[in-house]
Amino acid sequence: EGSTLLSTVHRAKGAEAPRVFFLDSYLVPAKYARTEEQQFGEKCIEYVALTRAQEELYFIDSDCWQD
């Protein structure tokens, strides 16, 4: 408790947390996913990202950050 874990969606598979921040969700599905199989894989990744939060899910857009 009292710590922050930064993780990729792939690494978060199977893990949950009370509060999850989804950074740049607009990158899913990835633009390189062109085949039906790749698109399905991207949907699975999106599902994992959206279901890791036990209580709160926040969407963060890094384009809003300033240098």
C-alpha cells in the first residue's frame, strides 16, 4: 500500500488494483494491427486494460502534458 506500479497492459494481465490509470487509450487498437487476427488480439488487450480496475478507472491523455 502507498506505492505506484507502472505496467504495460500485457504485464498487468491477471493483476488487479483498486485504482487504474489507462494512459493513451487511443493507441488501442494499434495502427499496425491490420489482419483480423491482429485486430482480435488488440481487442483482447483493450479488454485486459479495461478490466484491471477493481473500483476506479481513469483515462489519461499524454497529449495534454506540456514540456
